[in-house]
Amino acid sequence: MPIKSMMVNIVLFGIINISLFYLNYLFFIPQFLNKKRYSVYILAIVITIVIYGFDKYGVALLFKEEVLRHKDMNGNKSVLSFLPFFISTLFTSTIFVLLSILLKFSVDWFLNERIQRDLENQRLTAELAFLKSQINPHFLFNSLNSIYSLAYQRSENTPDAILKLSEIMRYMLYECNDNKVDLTKELQYLQNYIDLQKIRFGNKAFIDFKIDGEVTDQKIVPLLLIAFIENAFKHGIANDSMLPITMFVNVNQQHLQFYIRNKKHTHNRDSIGGIGLANVKRRLDLLYPGKYNLDIRDENDTYTCELSLVL
């Protein structure tokens, strides 16, 4: 085909086919297909393709020499008749209609995926906020009970306990609102809580808390480990020098291993857990999916938790 004929075909019929593409994409699909008016949509497409076929033939007649005239196998020039040309236009128009449908479905699919991801993120954010909101009153309730016991006994350690609680609450209210906090602050928060419990128990508390490894700029989800420690003090025995509450943190740049063991009270061996551990398990599932391993061993006399976490 001569270059002039090619250019005429590309420009003229390209414009016509593109107009059909956008007519279907912007009008027919939103008006009929998206509203599940399938029979009306098919009828509209068929009529439009036929009309476009006649229009293309009319344009071809205007540029008869460039479009309709061609050489046969013997090299003789002849004019393409209406029916073969019309069938070829139907085929081309159908391709452009299908391409517009494919584009519309692809765009809608990606938009729906993004909407679903946004909705899922909003749901997870709301669930995490709810789980975190459960921590504060749960912890505050237990701490106030401890301070109440000291005040009831007129202990001289009551002011120190209140000071420790104020430091703890300051951290919970003002410093742990981000998704992750400095590991150093979280460990200091745990130490403050342990100090508060030591004040509560006085000289009768036996707690072994050790940190091994270099704590630098690692980050961790706030208020994640406190549930294990609360559980140990609530359900465990802290005044047994032969079997103290043992807590161990081993940390490097990418991993954290937390271990805690306590002796169980005889009268509440079946009541271990509660809202605290159920809460932390759910938070681990949401915030560290596939990046943690939690091993809980509930034995006759001891309760052990070991958490391995990818920071």
C-alpha cells in the first residue's frame, strides 16, 4: 500500500475508531452496562457498529483512490466493493469496543482494589485503636489497686508509687501515640512498672529482670510487652525467693526475644490470661503478621511466655 494511502487510512479511520472507543467507554458502559441493562447495551453497540460501518464507507468513497482502490494478485487495479469493506469495518469496530470494555473493567478493578485496601486499613486502624484503648484503663485499674493497698496500709512508699504511676501515665498518654516508639522508652516503661510493683510488695518482692544486647535505635509497637508482665504479677507469686518472677529481654538490631516465667497461685491456676493476653495476641497478628513467634506454656506450677519478634 502506498505511503499516502496508509496515512489516509491511519488518520481518518484512526479518528473514527477512537471516537467509537470513547463513545462506548464514556457513555454506553456507564449508562447501560454498569446499570446491568445488558440487552439495551448489546443493541446499542450493534446499531452503533453498523452505523459506524456505513460512515466509514462514506468516508472511504470520499477518498476512493487512497482507500478503496487496490491491486489484485495479478497486479490489476480494482475498487473494493461495499460488502468486503463493510465486514472489515465491523471487525475493526468490534475490536475497539472490546478494548474499551477491557480498559473500563481494568480501571474499575484497580479502583475497587484500592477502595477495599483503604477500607481494610481503616478497619484495622479502628481495631488497633480499640485494642490500645483497652490497655490504659486495664493498666490504670490494676495500678490504682496497688496504690490503694499502700495507702490503706499507710505505707511510706505511697508517694513514690504515685510518682512512678505518673511517669508511667505520662509515657502512655504523650509518648506512645505513634505506631512505633523507641525500644529504650518502652523498656524504661517496663522498668517503671516493675519498680511500682516492687514498692507495692516491699522487701517481699523477688523479681529478676535482665536486658541483654545493645539497645540503640530499634523501634517497637508501644505497650506490647506490658500484658505479659501484668499477667505475671496478677496471677503469679512474687514473694517466693526460690522461684522469683523472671523476665529476660535479649535484643539486637533486628530481633527481640522476651521471656517471662512466674510461679502460679494455687487458687487461680485456671484463670490465667484474661483481656491482657488476648489483646496482645490480636495486636501481634495485626502488626507483626508472620514476624513473631509466641510460645505460652501453662504448666502445673509455673506459667511461661516466650516471644520472638522481628523488629
